[in-house]
Amino acid sequence: CVVLEPTGSYERKLLRALCANALTASIVNPFYVRNFARAKRDCAKTDKIDSKVLAEYGEKRKPRLYIPKEEYRFECEELTHRQDVLVETMTREKLRLEKEPPRIMGKSIHKVLKFLSDEVSLLDRKIQER
């Protein structure tokens, strides 16, 4: 079993590869692993030490196994994440408009909002297709 911590979506590629090769994995909460290391009085923080602590944590604590997802679920998660980023960007652009920008900036912001809105709609259609 491969024990790993979530790393801001970097783990997704690894999870896909593990699932494709019929290997098991556990995604563990970094807070619990850090507390586990502290309990052992192992507070140093390097990649080599972290990997040993994760391995020992997996052996001792037997964390819940990750349940593989169908490929379309991975795709939907990625599309949804991208859509969330675009919606956040739209919100920031709308806030800029509220500050009464000069006329040129206002036109630019409206163009960007239109583009972002179209992209969000496109992603929504792709998610629905999957």
C-alpha cells in the first residue's frame, strides 16, 4: 500500500497511475502524520524522513484504503476544479468593476468576463457529457 499526503492536486496523477496498475493507496491527513512523528519525537523535516514517517504511519495505523474511481470521475474532478478557478477569477474581475475603473479598463474587464463566462459554460457542458 502506498501511503501519501494530499499535495494540492499533485497526488491525482500518482493515484491514477496506482489505480491503473492495480496498486492500493491511502491518502492520509498530514496533521495526523505530523502528530504521529511528534509522538515518536521525530520532529525533523526532510523528504527522506517524511517518507520514512509515512511508511511507518501506514504500517502502524493501517489507514483506510483509497477507493479507485472510474476515469470519468477523475475527469469530472479536474473539470470542476478548473471551473471553480474560473468562477473565482470572475468574482475578482466583478469586484474590479465595482471600483469604477477608467473606461478602457472597464471594457477590458467586460471582455474578460465574457470570455470567462463562455469558458465556464463550456466546462459545464463537458462535465454534463461525462
